[in-house]
Amino acid sequence: MDLLNAIVALLNFVVIPATAYGAQLALGALGVTLIYGILRFSNFAHGDTMAFGTAMVILFTWLFQSMGIHLGPLPTALLALPFGIAATAALVLGTDRAVYRFYRKQKAAPVILVIVSMGVMFVMNGVTRFIIGVGEIRFDDGARFVINAGEFKKSTGLAEGLAFRSTQALTIVTAILVVAALFWFLNRTRTGKSMRAYSDNEDLALLSGISPEKVVAVTWTISAALAVIAGTLYGLDKSFKAFNYFQLLLPIFASAIVGGLGSPLGAIAGGFVVAFSEVSITYAWKKVATYVLPESLAPDGLMQLLSTDYKFAVSFAILIIVLLFKPTGLFKGKSV
Amino acid sequence: MSRSSNPYQDDRGNKDRSITREGKGEVDSTRKSGSTRPAPGGPFLAAENMTGGYGAADILHDCTLTVEQGQIAVIVGPNGAGKSTAMKAVFGMLNLRGGHVKLDGEDISELTPQDRVARGMGFVPQTHNVFPSMSVEENLEMGAFIRTDDFKGTMEQVYDLFPILKEKRRQPAGELSGGQRQQVAVGRALMTRPKLLMLDEPTAGVSPIVMDELFDRIIEVARTGISILMVEQNARQALEIADRGYVLVQGANRYTDTGEALLADPEVRRTFLGG
Ligand SMILES: Nc1ncnc2c1ncn2[C@@H]1O[C@H](COP(=O)(O)OP(=O)(O)OP(=O)(O)O)[C@@H](O)[C@H]1O
Ligand SMILES: [Mg+2]
């Protein structure tokens, strides 16, 4: 039995990757939950908003790199982020003006807006691929590791290495900062409170002199910013491929619904629930088990519940279970 | 949304809560205000000859409501008479086909509800009149949303008027009792320091003791010079404090007089006040 090596292996292959992935999902789910809470429909275009935003960040990253601008140990993408957010916010606000506003004026039933967002999704999908292509792009630069597996082994003398990539560290730190800023904004500022008021009661918000169109614009902008940040962090951590973001829609919605749609706190909790489930169900536990169990009980197989190819099935299963047994989610979202 | 003939509002029964959320507002928020015209003379509020409804069919027929400065006007009438509809019309939440609304010597018929708030109108709707997930204090803050000056003083005045609200100021409004919620609703509307306060059944669903309390508070508010236009289900008590009373039936004015005269009118007593 070798508990220390088991813990290191667990950290290395499950805890750290799942935490980073969970933070990315949480940021994505926050955007979805905001739109749901305030505009009252599920925005199916959110995944492709992430893809578009990340594509913009990549373009700006390349531009800065070609100009010789770097951030030292940090990825250049961080510098490109504000520009990517601005471009994406412009696209999303333009879409609202050209598409959603019409349906808002018609007081369209929310389910119609869901379908409209699907149309927007296909268009954004095409636009993104047209701009940046369908291939895989790696755009992380700067320092690769905070903790290097080889050095970790050497300095601790353990058999297991522990790697903590800088993109993972960056993801976690950024997520904490963004979430703190968002909660401060929603609970402390006048505009943030007006968004909550509009979410509670549109007509009364209007009767209080809150401009609904402004609330809608701010909501889109924030959700675009969250999408670009989540998308960029995901792209830095793994790699960028337009299609992957479309696929991310499922775990993101699962996160938002597990937490309770409309509840920002729930979106965060949901992100980690989904990420940890996905990673731990698709992880081959053989290594950890070998360290922990006595030799006689050592497993023969990989001890992997599901191949990683089926990772989206995990989100899907979680989604179904939640909708069947606790449809309001962990944090009692708005009337799901 | 089946009431409407608008195909965009027809969801064919699909109300999947995991992808959509109930509770859309009724007011078109994309509309822009038109211009106002000076209309000197006449009462403080004069909503005259209002005709219109929610869709193709008219609910209001040539309905007229006026309130003098600092006075209380009360609208009574049977269920479905169009009392709430008339209030919404005065507030610009309805597309009127005919008639106009004048406030303080200005024709404001073309203004959106938001802009009417800025002109000094405050409205407490019949239902859904608080922000349930927000604290009492936040509800009052939202009431003061359009104010750029310091509104702490007004908030203290509201707390003086409704002391229970000060006690519960950190509690979400949705968790309060019916009477307390109505106080939050009135308090929210007072935060803009309106010149005209419109109340749609402020005593609905509260106990008789709380009702008397609320009426006292409303009289207190009127004494400060605020004009009040109020719909009331408790017709007798309401007409007792009314300077002017309107009996509305099927969207039209049936009787109009001082509160006192209406209470004394045997015809009104028999048909609307239960003897
Ligand atoms: N949003 C709406 N859309 C379509 N029709 C409506 C709407 N609201 C009310 N109506 C209709 O307008 C008519 C008048 O309703 P209104 O609510 O104004 O009556 P009321 O006098 O306020 O009744 P109560 O005493 O029950 O509050 C009713 O026939 C009602 O069905
Ligand atoms: Mg009514």
C-alpha cells in the first residue's frame, strides 16, 4: 500500500484536470443561466458564441505574436482576451438587434426564442468555421508548467509525478476572479440589481423606470464575456476546434440544470459536479487502486467505467437524472 | 398566451421548463416615447374618453377618470369591469385607440410607462407588485431607480410610514405576508416621490385590521399633497375616504360623483354596495 503515491496520482489525473474543466464549465453555465434568468430562454447558441469568441482571441493572439508582444510566462491570449470579448459582444449585440429584438417586441413565447437561438447557433457555427477553419489550433504560449512531473518526482522521490500545467492554474484563478466580480456586480451595483429586478418581474422593473433594453444589452454583454473567457480557457487547456465547442453545449447545459437554471451559484456547483463525474467515470482507476489495495486484491482490468469516447454520455445521464428527480436543481433555480 | 392572436405567442402547449422560463412581461419594452404637448387647465390627472383593450376587442369604452391635486379618487365596480385595464391605460401600458391622458397640464398620451414614471406617476399593480427574490430594502432601492439624488431620506419616510418594513428590510419580499407585501409595493412606488400614486386593490387579500391600517396610511400619503387614484374591492370603506368615486361597469363609467354622494345614492347602494 502506498497512500502518498495514490493521492498524487489522484490529484494528477482526476482532481486537477476536473477542477480546471469544472471551472470552464461553470463559466459557460453562468452565461447560459444568466440568459435563462433574464431573457427567459435557453440560449443554444452559447457554445458557438464561445467558439466565435475564442476564434477572435486566437486572431488577436496571432496579431500580438507577430508584433512581438508577449506576456512573459503568461499566455499572450490573456492580452487578446479583452479584444475578443469586445468583438464577441459586438456580434451578440448585433444579433440581438437584428434577430432577438423582433421576437421580444412580439412578446414571443419563450420556446420560440429557444428555436430562434438554434438558428443563430447554426449561423455562428458557420461564421466561425469560415473565419478560422475547422482544424485543431493550439495557441498557448508562455510557461508550460507550474509544477513539472519530472521535477516533482526528483524532488519528492515518489514514483508518481504531479503535473500542474500553467493553463490549469490560470483557469482556476481566472474563474475565481470572474465569479467574484460577477457576484459583486449582481448583488452590489445598481445595474446588477436592476438585472435581478428585471429577472424577478419585467413589468414592475419597467414601472420602476428600469430600461429593459439596457438590461437586455448588459446581460448579453456579460454572457458574451463569460463565453469568451470560458472558451479561451478551455482552448488554452485543451486546444481549439470549432466543433468541440458545439459539443460542449451538452455538459454546459447539464451544469446549469444540475445547479438549477437561473441560479448563478447553482451554475458553479453544477459545473464541478458534471466535471468531476465525467472525469472520474472515464478515468482508469487501476493505478490508484494498485497503490491503495493489498497486492492480493490488485485489479486485473483498467477499472474504467466508461471509455472517454463516451464522456458526453455522462453529462446526458446526469441531465436525465436531475430532470427526473430534482428538476429545480441543487440550488432551486427559477421555476424549472 | 392563448388569448392572443399573435402566432409568435403560440407555443402550441410546449412549456418545457428546462429550456424556457415563465413570467414574461406584458408591456412592449422596445417602444419609444412620442412627444408631449402642453394642455393647460383641467384637473391634475385627466384621462378622458379612453377606448381600447389588449387585442382586437375593446375592453374600455369611452372611459374617463380624473383626479384633483392632493385628492383621493376611487374606482369601484364588479369583477372584470375593466378597472385594472383602466389603470393600465392611464399608465400607458395599453395601446389606446381613442382618448388621451393629461397630467399636470401636459398631454402625456404618447409616453411610455417608464417616461410617465419620470413625470411623477407611480403605479402599484394589482398582482406581481414586488420583486420577490430581492430584499425589502432592494425593492425600495429599485423604486428609486430613476433618482440620481440621495434617496435615503425618502426611504426613512417609507420606513416611518410602514415601520414593519424597517424590521424586515433584509428579508426577501417574497417571504413576507400578504399585508407586508402590499406595504412593500406601496413603499416601492413612493420611492420616486410621485405626484400621482395609482393603487390597484392595495388591500386585496389582507385582514380587516391591516386593511384599516393601509387606508389610514393612504390618507396620510394624500395629506402630503400626493394625488391618489385607487381601485378598491372594499367599495364602502374606500368610498368613505374618496373625494371622488367612479363606478365602472363593462369598461364604461356608470356613476361618477363624490364618494359621499355615491354612498348615499340608493341605486348605487342597491346594485354595487350590497344594500
Ligand atoms: N392581459 C390581458 N389580455 C387580454 N385580456 C385581458 C387581460 N387582462 C384582462 N383582460 C380582460 O379584460 C377584462 C377586464 O379585466 P380587468 O382585469 O381590467 O378587470 P377588473 O375590473 O380589474 O377585475 P378584478 O376586479 O377582478 O380585478 C376581462 O374580461 C379580462 O378577461
Ligand atoms: Mg383588477
